[in-house]
Amino acid sequence: MTIQDIQSLAEAHGLLLTDKMNFNEMGIDFKVVFALDTKGQQWLLRIPRRDGMREQIKKEKRILELVKKHLSVE
């Protein structure tokens, strides 16, 4: 997946990214991208490496919703 591919994917979800990105290729299930949007906000993107990750993503979303009141975002 190229920087342009990631920008297009993000834009489809309403996120406009610059081409300033760093990649972490160590994950088995997800490609991790540290990116900067056009307003200067930093983002951490997790892009599934294969199909069939929907259930895992849903499970993680439920966990994050449970703990979000105990987490701070910087």
C-alpha cells in the first residue's frame, strides 16, 4: 500500500492526510501508519493486512468504548 493509497483510503473516510507518514510493519494483523493531516493533527492509523478482520475490529471498538472514560487523548 503506497502513501497515495493511504491518502485515498483516509479521504474516503473524511480525513485529509499529508504525505508525511511513518510506517510500522511489525504487526501481523495490521499495518500501522503514523500520519499528519492537513491541519497539523497527528493520527495513528491501523490498516488491516487481510480480509476477515471485521470481528476483531468490532471487539477492539467495544473494549475502547468501555475504557475511554479512563483514557486521555493527547
